[in-house]
Amino acid sequence: MRHGKAGKKLGRTPSHRKAMFRNMVTSLLQHERIVTTEVKAKEIGRLTEKMITLGKRGDLHARRQAVAFIRSNEVVKRLFSEYAQRYAGREGGYTRVLKLEPRAGDNAPMALVELVDRPITEAKDKSPKSKAKAKEKTAKEAKPKKEAKKEPKAKEKKTEEKAEKEDAKPKKKAPAKKAADEKAAKAEPKKKAPAKKKAPAKKEKE
């Protein structure tokens, strides 16, 4: 008979196994959902429900038991305040295990462990992945601003170059106008000369 041997060994020593479960239960209570192998997920769900039961009990002995297992004091405070109120009307079944696709490397069956009645908005804000994505978005939004600052400088340079070119162009056009005026002045006396020659010819005919 297999008496007093509850739980899976998972190929680890008792101390290693207990430390791993403590870390994973603390992470689950902190982030409210984690991804791990299916066997670990079932063991973590069982231990997490025990911790939530201690939080609902709320006495000093229960708090000491929780502090001895959970590695974060902030998570212990949250367990006895937020989780105790959330699951006050529920008797058991505080976690769920959802199967996922097998792991790519060794084809191990994976699962998602999460707390029931989890507020989705809060979980998204507190997850580390969402924080990383928010930082990336802010970095991407900051890059166009730097480029926008550089554009006015380029425009100012272009306007200065155009002004210099415009100042240079009138100087080049001045000799062309002088040449045109000289040609017009030379052309006018040539047309008036034949008119003076025709006058004496008319007098001879009279």
C-alpha cells in the first residue's frame, strides 16, 4: 500500500522539490497565472489551494504557516487581504489547469495554471511581459520625436541655402540688363537716320 507518499517526486530530492514548489506557488500567487509542465501544474494547484485556505482562515497560526511556506511577505499580505475576500463565498476550487501545446524542445506536456475569478485588467498590468511591451512602445514612440527635432534643423539649412542662392542670382542678372539696354539704345538712332534723308528729296520734287 502506498501510504504517506502523496505527490510526485519529479526526479528531485525532497529539499530540491520543496524549494521548487515554494518558489512556484509564490509566483502563482503574485502573478495569478504561470506556465509550466502539466505534472508540476497539478502539484502547484494543490498547494496553492492550501495557502488560500489558510488566508481565508485568517488567524495567527494560519499566518505563521503561510509565512513559513511563501517566500514573499507582500504575497502573504495579499493572501490574507485580497484573496481571502475574493474567495470568501467559494469552498475550494481556487485554481484551474489548462492544457497547452507540448514543449518544442523535449515534447513535454505543458499547462497553464491560473487562479479562478482573476481580474483580467489587473493581471495584464502586473505581468512582467506587459511591462516589457509597454517599455518597447514608449521607446518606439520616443524615436519619432528625436527625428522630428532633427527635421527643423535640416529645413533651416535648406532655407539658408535658398536665401544665399537668391542673393547671388540678382548680381548675375545685372549685366544682362545692361547689355539689353545698350542694344536698345544702339537700335533707336539707326531708325531715325533714314527719316532725315527723305525730307530733302521731297523739296526737290516741288
